[in-house]
Amino acid sequence: MHWVMWIFWGSMITLIVGSYLVDFLTGRKYNLKEQEKSLNQNSADADSLREMARHDQQNGPF
């Protein structure tokens, strides 16, 4: 069972160090908070708004 602990903590440390190295080597150019929407996402947003408007117009208040 002792070797399982070493594998677990070793993989955790490897993931943390690896993510730091990727972040450092890419110059922190990947910002997950401000991502630009793709053309598919923009068209999907427009389609969903059109569908919502169409259902609002077709269905009366009752």
C-alpha cells in the first residue's frame, strides 16, 4: 500500500509542476476568463435568441 501513496502524490506533483511549466513557457498567453467566442458560438447565441422570440410571438398570454 505504501507504493500507492507514492504514485498518487507523485502524479499530483507532476501535474502541478507540468501545468506551471506550460504556463511559464507559453508566456501566460492563455487567459481562461476572457475567451473570444468562436463563430459557431456567436451563431448559436443568435439562433437561440431567434427561437425564443419566435415562441414568444406564437404563444399568446393564455
